[in-house]
Amino acid sequence: MDKPKIATCTAPVNIAVIKYWGKRDEELILPINSSLSVTLHQDQLKTTTTVATSRSFQEDRIWLNGKEEDITHPRLQSCLREIRRLARKRRNDGDPSLDLSHKVHICSVNNFPTAAGLASSAAGFACLVYTLARVFAVEGELSGIARQGSGSACRSMYGGFVQWIMGQKDDGKDSIAQQVEPETHWPELRILVLVASAERKPVGSTSGMQTSVQTSCLLKHRAESVVPGRMVEMIEALRRKDFAAFAELTMKDSNQFHATCLDTYPPIFYLNSVSQQVINLVHRYNRHYGETRVTYTFDAGPNAVIFILQQHVPEFVRVVQHFFPPETNGGQFIKGLPVKSASLSEELKRAIGLEPMPKGISYVISTKAGPGPRIVEDPAQHLLGSDGLPKETV
């Protein structure tokens, strides 16, 4: 058996602060509005993917989180087809080292719950495309290929603060992601993921979007009249590092996205009672201080993503622990970046004044903005062995 050509890369999760919801082209995954996201740090949340190619492989195969999956999935095939097309073009331009008849084996793992509204498909497809590009020696604009796997995956191709430009062309060539600012731009910004439920969400994003496009009048108004102005305001707020403006836009956009889900017929409920309690808590906390110190956003799932400046993290985490008391014998409540301990004043507890919800939040991931996809140089980190099959540890 010949030695396979092998590469391993990691890619990040991103959280949209101006939401993408609804497509104008299902197959190419072209959105009805532009969107903007923050890339989360891979030290806390990432997908790792290994791709191997060899003459001896009989067929393309893929393993996700330790289980073999169906490689014929249309979106997977779109990404594979596009990368092979670009590699063929390159080969025709005079790089004879690529043998495109070789099959690929793909192995991918997430270090966070899959399909729980934590943008696992974004990290997954970004990682797949980035790693395939390494193996097939493809260079250039890759976000348009990642987009064909999962729309928001195009934003995970960059670190920091990223916009996905909706584009106008029918072929989608201008529907790509661009970095607005790098991850170093706003070092004081911190992100807390409040995991309310690690279960699979009741309505997947793809079917939810289709129903919204068909039935929601609010969605059409949002895409045409609201988002274009919000994108401009959001980019300006980020560039100025104006937390109050950034926070207000983020909350309003999250609320409007979930309003379009309610305006869908039949309605879609991604938020649960824990999510609603977090929303109340954030607004009461901000009102107590007379300024916007904390902001929330929710994707298609019940988990809150909180943006906050570093100096306010210890107290706010303490507030979360007080109003969502964790199981005493459970695992670590705070994962990721360490958080200093803080005390809570009786005045603040009274001002928030909510009834505690025990075990409403299972844990909190503390993180910050981070870089885009990375190459893993150490061969010991490959998820596939020299036989092209997943290592036992995967």
C-alpha cells in the first residue's frame, strides 16, 4: 500500500451578530441578506479535520465524531466537486504532481456539542474545505466553496470580525466572506456561551429557513429594509469599538430574527424558558447600571451567546451562577478562559429580582475572538492513521 498524502487543519465556530436567515438559491446557498459574525477562539471551540488521499483507497469515505457518515450528502459532494475542479484546472496549468483519480478519506471531530445551535456545521465545512484545499494544493478564495457546504461556513474561513456579502450574481461568485477587522482589533471583548441545552434542536436551520422564506412577511421586510442599514451601523460600531452601539444592534437583530421565526407559519420556537430568562436578566442588569454592559444573541437554538467587556465578566458570571444555580455535584460550570471570582451585592440581586432557575444552564464556555483556520503541523495530531482509517483515539 502506498503512503497516503495527508493534511490536518482546525477551524473555528462563528456567531452571527447580524443574522443570516433565508436563501435566494437553495442549491448554491445564496442568502437573501448580508450578515456579520464574530469568530470564536479555537482554544475553546473548534473542528479538527484530517484528509488523506491515496491510490489504494477504493472510495471516498467520511467519519464524523467517531462514526462513519454518508459521503453522498449533496452539500459534501458540492465542496468535494469544487475543490477537485480547481485542482484539475491547476493541473491543466502545469502541476503534474496531483493525481485527481485518487479517492479521499475524511475524519472530523468537534470539541463541542453538534447540532445544538452552536454553529457546528459552519466550523465543520470551513475545516473540510480548508483541509481539502491543502491536500489538493488549491489556493485562492475558498469562502465561496465553504458557503456551498453550509452558508455560515464561509464566515468561519476568517478570524476576528467577518461579513458575508450576499452578492447579486446568479452564479454566486460574489457571495463571499470578508474580514472586517482581525481578532486583535478589540482585545477587551469577551464572549460567554451559556449552554442551556446540548440536545439536538427541534427544527433544523435548513428546513426552518425554507418555511420562513415561504410564509414570513417580516422576513422579507427584514432582508430588504432593515439589514442593509444595520450592516453599515454594525461595521462602524465595531471599528469604533463602541460597545453600547454594538450591543444594542446585536440584541435587536437577535430579537428580530426570532420574531421572524414566530412570524413563520407554523411558527418556529428556538428559544425556551431558559433563553427568555437570560434575556430578562441581561436587560435588568443593564438597567441597574444605567448603561449597556452586556448583550445577548441567540442563533437557531436555546443557547445564549453573551458579549461583554473583560472588566465586567467576573460579576456577570456570578449573576448567572446565582440566577441559574448549577448542580453542586456536576462538572465544571465555567469552561475555557479562567474567570476571577466576584461577589454580588444584595442591591444588584434585588434589582434583577428574578426567580432562580436551578440547572437551567448546564455550563458556560468563556472565550474571545480568535483566528481563522489553521494547519496542524504535528503528524501525531492526524486523526487518520497511515492506513487511511481513523485512529483508535478519535
